[in-house]
Amino acid sequence: MPLWHWPETLVRHGVPTRSLPGSLRCPVRFRSGPWELGVRPLRAQSGMEVHMKRNLFSDILSAAETVAVYGPEVLTDAQIIEAMLDAPSLSRATEAMAICGGFQALLSFGPAEIMKIGLSESEAARIAVLVEVQRRSTRKPGEKICSPRAAGAYLIPKARGLTEEVFGLVCLNAKGEVLADRILSKGTATACLISPREFFREALRYGATSALAWHNHPSGDPTPSREDMALTTKLRAAGESLGVPLADHIVVGENRWHSFRAAEGWDQRP
């Protein structure tokens, strides 16, 4: 027995399809032409049938139409990328993912790298915004950072997928609550420059009681370099002179992190 009973009328856009009650009305717009086909279920469908039906229409409906009919959870990876394009094109989205090595690999690219595979500046910007929304969604309201472990747990999601080294500042109040979270500098795959003056200027602007410094290592290895150690020493000295102590300097790798506070025993009394 067929999953769907197709009405006898096949009409051009602008002419109403057969009237169907409520949620049974399901207009389908074929990309190959301006046709609209009204459909209705002949009987109750099993979960397997619904899955088959969604797959049947995955190459027919645009991302917006798929969301309207079935919800965003049924979008394919290619449809999500397609929604970021200037002009909907499932083939372009599929090709972009193939060049990068898959959906997750594409999302790990920075805007400049995305543009190198043939996407426009506006398309690369939309994908970057998509990734940033995912990162910010991991934040918890009123989240506190009162230990190296809490700092690492907070920062790992922020650094995930970054392909260049960035240096960031997290401003904290006396209770360890996050006042502001800023990226101060972006560098190359192996280096990022920041000065104590720039760092604490931003911390003072937000009225921070203490300042947490962090940067990532795109290689995935959080082992600090000599430059990291020297910068940490300068930041600690500058923070003490300004009355805004450095809470910690975290180096973030691939699901791992290094805390200068924990490694050097800042909390240990002499």
C-alpha cells in the first residue's frame, strides 16, 4: 500500500491545491519547475514510514520548507550549509563539505579558509555566525570561575574548532562571576601577539576584580611555550601593580588545558 495518496489535480503555482484540514495540508514545491502538489496521508504512519517520507522529500524541499513542514531536527548537514548560502544550492553545499572533508571539518574552518574553497565573504560570515551561536549557547547564566578546573571547562568549548591562535580575556568580579568575555587578538596557526597594556586596559574598562587570560594551541597540545611563560610573568607583574590580579593563564588544546596557576602553585604560600 502506498504511503501517500496523491490527489488527482496537479496545478501551477498560484492556483489553490485541494483543501486539506489543518496539519494534513502539505504543499511541496519542486525545484525542477513551478509546480505544487497537494498530498495527504492515506492512513496513520509508523515511525519508519515517516522517516522514509522525510528522506523522500529531502532533495525536493529547501531548508526553509523542510523546517516549516518537519522541523529543524530533520535537516541534513547539506541543507544546513545550504541555508547559509546567498542562493540556495544543495549541490554547492554538498561540494563545499566534500572539499573540506565533511560537515564538522567545514565548521572548523575560519572565514578566510572557507572563502578559499569558493564560498563568498557573506556566506563565510554566516557560517562563522552559526559556529559562534553554538559556542555561546554553551554559556550558563551566572557561571562562576573560581578554580583552574572551572576555567578549563568554560574555555574548552570556546576554543573548539579554532584553526588559528587567539588570545582572550575573561573579566571576573569578586565572586568569580563572568563580567565580560573578549577575544583580544588573533594570530597565525602558531603565534598570537598581545601586550599587558592591551590586556589590562580591557579588564579595567569592564571593572574586573581579577582577569583570566587564555589562548589556544591549534595543534591540540596545550604544553606552554617559552613565550607563553614569559608573557604570563609579565601579566602577573602588571596585574599586581594595577590592583587587578591575574586569576590564571589557561592554554587550551584539544579537550585538554594547562593552568599556570595550578602548575606553578600560585596559591601556595611561601
